[in-house]
Amino acid sequence: DLFPSATVEKANQKGSSCLKTEMVDSQYYLPNDIGISALDCREAFRLLSPKEQMYAHYLSRASWYGGLIVLIQTSPESANIYVLLQKMFRAQAPQQLEAAATAAGLSAEEYQAFLVYAAGLYANMGNYKSFGDTKFIPNLPKFKALVWESLAFKQSPGDMEALWGCCSESLYSLEDKQKQLGLGEKGISAYFSGNCCLEDAEFAQKFLDSKNLSAYNTRLFKTEIDGKRCYEVRLASAEKGENTDEVCCGKHEFEDAVFSVKRGDYAFLMEKVCQNLEKAKDYAANDNQKRMLEEYSRSFTCGSVEAHKEGSRYWIKDKGPIVESYIGFIESYRDPFGSRGEFEGFVAVVNKAMSARFAQLVSSAEDLLPELPWPPAFEKDRFLKPDFTSLDVLTFAGSGIPAGINIPNYDDIRQTEGFKNVSLGNVLAVAYATQKDKLTFLEENDKDLYIKWKGPSFEVQVGLHELLGHGSGKLFVQDDKGKFNFDQTAVRNPETGELISSWYKGSETWDSKFSTIASSYEECRAECVGLYLCLNKEVLRIFGNEGGDAEEVVYVNWLNMVRAGLLGLEFYTPESKSWRQAHMQARFVILRVLLEAGEGLVGLKECMGADGRSDAVITLDRSKIYTVGKSAIQRFLCKLQVHKSTADVEGGRALYEGYSAVTADGTHNFLRLRETVLLRKEARKMFVQANTYIKGTYDAVELVEYEGSAAGLIQSFVERFPDDAEKVEAQLLEMTCMDSSCWC
């Protein structure tokens, strides 16, 4: 029997709804017609000088090697599946493997499903969606037959059978805990051993804070010895061992437990990252870039987040580079506790024409910040004008590609030294193109407006969200020496009129204090800033929108937000009452706020679609955006900022979780609407990226692009590591095998 049949029987015995593979809820499949687009960067790359091309090449190599870390971070089985696919496609390209698929009894549709699954695994760097954290499984019952018929199996049957044995069960498993990423019984996470729960994460954070250690580049493994809790904190680094002054390696007694801090997580991959950063340094344009790369390399060698922060300081000082990049353990969205960073690295080329608009927005920032609805004391003492550029992505290694970024994420640097904003132009160009017949939940007369103005309105929203959303607001801090960054005898809470009574102390940060809600809460705050300030005519003029066009941009921006709030229900899990995607939770919260504002501002009604299935329609009264809508966002945004500034976790959590609640009570049955959203959801696009190679012995770089298809995406990964693919795969398997018992 083929393995999926055994899995089906096992799932059936455990009471799973997965009675047989083809009947699994479609949300766990990637559809055969999923959108796949190539990121166009040929012209941008061609315009670089030979030196700049070499710099971009080695940074890309560092990023791609580091990006493989995400396989280890995502799930226990991701690396095994990746290696299985790499071996199959390295022996036979997708077109050649099709003959083996036919011999194995696969139909054309089933083989396409296999290619789509493989492309999804590569694009997400694991078998969980990067946007939503839901598991996806192959939509075909004959995977094993294809493996056995492949040339890779015929060449190395023992190795391939062993690989299949390592990942076949988890490949298809939809046990409740494995349906999504999460902590404890809520899901699976490779940031923590399988026996860790929320209490362990909180306890470990207390220990890390006591040692002034960041969680960004760590994972946590728990054991019990003689009835005593023992935790292993692993730091990502090329070096192993404990001889370093940079980090607190070794054993530490803490309360009733023992913590062991060890270096060397992902050591092989971290070393490859460092090797390529060293090579890139030879082609750096200036001293800031050289010092930046030196500090990154020091961080990745010894496991020091402080060194990465130092590199980030040089990165901020590197104003207006032609080739922009950032690399490290950056975003904490996928850590269920919200403190550990997923590895990512990007390399991109500045689009000068588009960047000019963003530069104009930066110049206007000091005039716009006072318009935000909180007292001056709650704003930073000085706005540190950042770089804000539009970039054409050459390389983005990690689990997914965003539309815009505001980094670094280190609060102490952002508050006093600055940050950078980037908008990814060639991503925006293809990611949000929409066909009218696939537009859901809008009235017909809104659909044409939406398609015409979605691009321009999203450009405005991204600019405001990144620069004045993430770039605004002060955190009140009392440092380790007892010094305050505010006058505690004068600053009052605008909600109560009383002196503020809470603030961040010592090594506490936004992420460590607000933990599980920090990412989504901050995204919500930034989205609200975008909605609020897009009503400013000067902002609209900067982006080339005046008169009637400006009003259409405002309308579609707000309409897009409330529609996105409804679409966000896809990313809510009723069984665990948890959200799986920070941005979509944020947009649902905003929808709730605007519905609560009443007066007919937003309408949401359930109906029957033309196809006879349940449907819904969301409407927005444009005449009330500047009155009812603005007032609602103004009040809510002020509350968000006050809780954030004052480290009021209890108040902030009550506010945010209250609006995040998805229930069947009240005016709208959101649980039922969720079923409608799932019924009509469209899969998120995947992107195909180019590779770069050194030509011969000369310092000349060749750019190789691939078609925008599942086969093109697969081929790009097969050709990504031409010199040491087998060694890389062996190391991935070794890292996975070493920890396999931690999730049994």
C-alpha cells in the first residue's frame, strides 16, 4: 500500500477529519492554479557596476545559505522534505521527472499538484505557509510511487527510502497539533522542543532578561533531570563551545531550574554565511558597509546579538546605497511567544525614481508627526530621518517576501539612533495584481475602482505604515542605572489624566513585555497610522494624487483595509482561539473598530452568491470616512500608543484581545463568516527569484532568471547551490536527525 493510505487509516483511528487524502479540507492544499510570478530584476542588475554586481552576488550567497536555517526553524520535518525533493529534481528536471510520474500512475493533474507542493515547500522554506502558519500537504495519493519511480531512487535506493521513512508520516499528517505552528497543544514549533509550553517560554524570557541576553537568535530545549527542570538555550553561531566574552555561555542556576547556554546552532550554515560576507566586504562601497559586514560576521561567528546591533548601526549610517541589504534573525512573527527571530537576508537595487517620492515623505515627516493623536510627550524627542527607498529585489531568502520593511527591530536603536524603511517595488508590481472575477466580498461598482486604485493606494499605505507607523511613538524607559528618558512628574496618561505609573525597566523591550501580541499589536498601530494620515492632502500630493484621484485613493485604501479585515478570518483557528498571522489579525481588529463606530460607516452582510453558496458583501460609506471613520481611528490609535509607551501590558492586552475575539455573538456571526471566507479564499502568490554566478576566473557576474511557474521555481532552487549541494543537504539532515527525538 502507498504510505498516504496508512496515514489516512491512522488519522481515522485518532478521530481526525482527514478520512482520506482527497477529502481533506482544501485549506491544507495548495491549488494547482496558484499564482506564481517571476521577480523581474534584470534591468536593475544590468545598471550596476561590476564591483556592485560582485557585492550583490556575495551578499546573495550569504542570504541563500542563511535562508536554509528557516527549514530547521519551521518544523521538524521541513529539512527532510527539502532534501528529498532536491535529490529528485537534481537527478531529473521537472520536465524529465514527468515521465517517471506517468510510469508511477500519476495523472497530469496529480503531477502538477506534486510540482505545486514542491514549489510551495521551497517558497515557504518549509511545509507551513509563511503567511498564516498553516500546514500544507501534497494533493496527491501517489507521492511514494513517484519517489520509487524516480531516477534519484534508482541511483540510491537505500538513501531515498531512508529519507522517505524520515518524513512520510509527517508529510501528510493533519493531527490537530500539526495543523498549524504554535506552542504546546496549540501547534508545532521548532523554536522550542515539543515538551515546552507557554509557561516555559515565559520562564526562559525571565532568565534571558536576567542575563541581558536577547532571544532573537535562540531556540529553547527542555529536559528534566532528577525531577529538576533543565533548559538548553542554543545560540546561532558558526563557533561552538563556551569560550567567549560575548555571550553568557555555560550553566546557570536560575530559581528552581538550570539553564545551559550553548553556541553552535546551525553552525555549518552560519559559517557559510560568514564566508560570503567576508567575500562581499572586498567589494563594499564605503567604510560603513565594511564595518557593517565585519560586525554581522562577528555576530554570526560567536552568537552575539550585540554585535548584530552594532552592524545595524553602521547599516543605518550607510545612507542611499546603490545595493541595499540586511541579514540576520529579524522578524519574530513565527515564534509563538514573539521573541525569536526567523533568519532572512535580502539584497536589492535602489529604484531612484520611486525613491524620490519616499524621500519627499521623509522630508515632510516632522510636519506630519504632530498630527498623530497622542500628546507630544508620547512622541520621540527627535525624529531621526531615515533612508526610505524603493527597491527592486534581487534576492530575498527566508520564508516569504513582504511588500515593505522597517528595520532594525531593536527598540533601543530605533528610539535613539534611527532606522531605515524600504518598499519592495518589483514585489508590489506583481503581488497585488487582481482579476475582477476573483475579487471577493465587494459590490460590483466597487470592484472596478478597487482594481484601478489598489496599487496607488497601497503605495501610500505602505509608505505611511513603514515610515510614520513603525517609525513613530516613544517608549518610556528607566535604564539599569535608574535614569528615566521622560519626566515622571509631568507626563500624564491622556486617557485618565493621571501621571503615568508604568514604563520599561532595565533590559525589558517591547517584544519581551508584550510577547505573544507584540507583533500584531504593532502592525495594527502602523496600519492605523496609515489610515489616519492618508487623509492628509499633502501626503496624497507627494504620491502624485490630487483632486478626484486623491479621493479615490483614500476610499480604496480604507475599503481595502475593511475587506482585508474580513479576509483575515482565514487566519483564525477556532479550536485554539488563536490567530496565525500578525497583519491579518491587525486588519480584523481595525474592521471591528470601524464596525463599532456605527452610523453606517461600514456595512457587512451575509448573502447567497450567484453560485448558490454562502457569500458576504462589505461596503464603506465614503462620505463618512473623514468624520465617523477618522474619529474612530483617532481614539483607538491613541489608546494603542498609550499602552505601548507605558509598558501597560495588562491594559494593552485587554484592549487588543477584546477586538481580536472571533465569536458568533453580536451583530455579526464572525465564526460563520469565517467559513464563507475559507470557502472563497484565494491562495497567496509565490515568487521565482534569479540566481547569480561568477563567470570563469574573472570578476564578472551572470544573472540567470527563470520562468514564473512551479517548474521555474523548482529549477531556481536546484541550481542555487551549484558547488556544494550534497554537503549542504547532508548537514541539514544531520541537524534534523540530532534533534528528532525532541518532538516525538
